[in-house]
Amino acid sequence: AYFSYYPFQTGPMLWYVFAGSIFGSHNIIAFQILNAFAITGLVAALWRLGTLIGLDDAGHAALATLLATCVPLLMFATFVYPNAVGFSITVTGVVLITQAFRAQHTWSCILILVAGFLVCGIGVILKSTFIILMLAAIIGIVLVVIANRKWWQGAAAIVSFGAAYMLTKLPLRVIEHITHQDFGKGMPMLSWITLGLNEREGTMPGWWTGIPLHTFHQTHGDYEQQSQVAKDFVMERMQHFTHNPGEAMDFFSEKLASEWAEPTFMTSVYSQLGSSAHGFTGLPEWLLSGTGAARLTTYENVSQTVLYALALTGVIAMLISVVRSAARPMEDATAFARTFLCAAFLGGFLCYLFWEAKGIYTLPFYLLLFPLAAYGMQTIMRATHQGVARIRGRREQA
């Protein structure tokens, strides 16, 4: 019944089968340790993307500081879903794609592109919404190809994207073959937009309600009928917002705040509710369930605000550098990495503007801002250094 609702969850189920066969199906700590290893790989991938967008030693020092002091990143492993693993794998695939633009030969570039997208496809198997990262990669490739006129790179990327997308459908076919069952199409994607546009008293706008499941049972799982019900609801809500702009502003501002301004991204909640929380002593107990919890949240709130400000600074600095160096073409890998990070974050932001709201779902896209924030910090340090040097020069001349 569960896979009749969510056939795309067959991919995560295979991850549970894999991990459970090694550590035992009820070994929650083992799942969290696997998440921790994945997050370590994610940090390495973000570090590489930081290098490719132009971070120097000071920029890398800033990136290391930002990552090491990001509490939601450190606590992401507590969420016992394959989100962290899927995100790490997908970003690793993107790093491979970036390396393809540095290949010296045509065939090596094509092979790395194919490998990169297939790795991304594996990550999307574990979390379907990470296809946003693959689409962001396509946007980056299109811009690079327009600049370098190597149209074969674009053709190879589109074919690779298609192959990776087909790969994401494989787990469902495998499970259906093993179980001799047809799970059907499940709930349409519009069902999650009905969630994202719905509001219920006692919850934040756009958060989970049982509406899609109710529609599924009401239509006896008929995909077309579900789609029509969802489409009618979405059209009705958008018309309502159009005629009531003030209410629309309140709805979306509250929803976005619950997703992007909640500084823990729900990681504290999952840490407190996890089975390991019963054994917390000392510092973990003080930070998560003791008097230090409020102080930790305050710190995370300040850290989040600083991160957003630095990331905005980094994006502005990149745009300025593009304008100033128009005569000098940017390296393909650098152009791709910068475009990907910006497009992936914007894609996640726009998706969760309408999609079901949940802070733990927006956390991965928040983490993509860290290389951009480090670039912003690098820009500020350079400007400060240059300013100090100018002041000293003027004093010496005086």
C-alpha cells in the first residue's frame, strides 16, 4: 500500500535493504554513521566546487570555518532518511561533470560527462527532488556551450541526462519484478503542490496534511482523477491569491520563513526525538535538551543570517567579475561551477515556494550557498586588505 502511494520510495527502500543487510534493520546508529560518512564526502565535494569557482587560500579558510561552525550540517546525520547520502552522491556527480570541462580530449570529456550524470542519477534515486541539481547542471552546461561553441558537449550532456533519468526509474521496475506487483503511478507531482499551497489551523502554511492521501483513496488511486483534483485545487488557490494579494503575501512569507529562516532546519528536532537522545549526557544533553538549547538556536540564527549575507555578497562579486573580465573568457569549469551553485539554489528555492514545506528538505540547498559565502568572505577580505594598503600608501606619501 505504501508504494502504491509513493512508488518513487522504492529507491530509498533499496538503501535500507543494503544498509540493513550489513548492520541490521533496526540499527539506527549505523544508519546515522553512514549519513556522517556521506556528509564528509559532501564537504569534500563542496570544497572542490569552492576551488573551481575561484577560492584562494583565504577563501578556503573561510569555507572551512563556515562548514565547521554550521550546526545543521553537523547534525544532518541524525535524519534517518537517505537525504544526506543522496545529496552527497548527487553533488559528487556534479563535481565529475565539472571535471569534464577540464578534460584534454573529446572522448575523455564525453566519458566523464556520462559518468557524472549517472552518479547524479544514483543520488536522485535516493531523493527524487535532487533532480533539481541535474537540471541546474544542464543550465550550466548550456551557458558554457553557448560560450565555447562546443555543441557536442551539449549533445552529450542531454543524452547523459536522459540516461540518468531512466536510471532513476530502475528501482521501481526491480521491486515490481521481485514482488510480482504493479504499484501504479502513485500520487501525481501536483499532489505535493496542493500540500504546498494548503493551510490548516495549527500548522504553518504549506506543511503536511492528509489531503493527497484522502484524494488517493477517494479516487481509488486513479492517477488522472487525482491530477484533475489537484489541478482544480491549485487553480482555485492561485485565483484566490490573485484576488487577495495581502493574504498571498502573508501565506508565502510565513511558509518561506518556516523553511529558510528556521535556523536548525529541523535537525535539533530529529536529534531530540532520535533513539540516541536517551543516552545524551554532558554537552550534548545541555545543548539539545537542557538550558543550552535556546543559546544554540540563537547562535544558529545569527550564523544563518551571516551566511545569507555572505552568499549574496559572493554572487554580486561574481557578477561584477564577469562584467570586468568580459574581454577575458572565463574557464569553462569555473563558469559551470558558478552557474550550477546559483541555479541549484534558486531551483530549490522556487521548488519549495510551491512544494510541500519542510526545513530538512531545504537544508541541502542551503548548504550549496557555502562556497558562494566563502567567495563573499574572500571578496570582503581582499577589499579590506586593498583599502588598508591604500591608506598606508597615502600616509607614506604624506
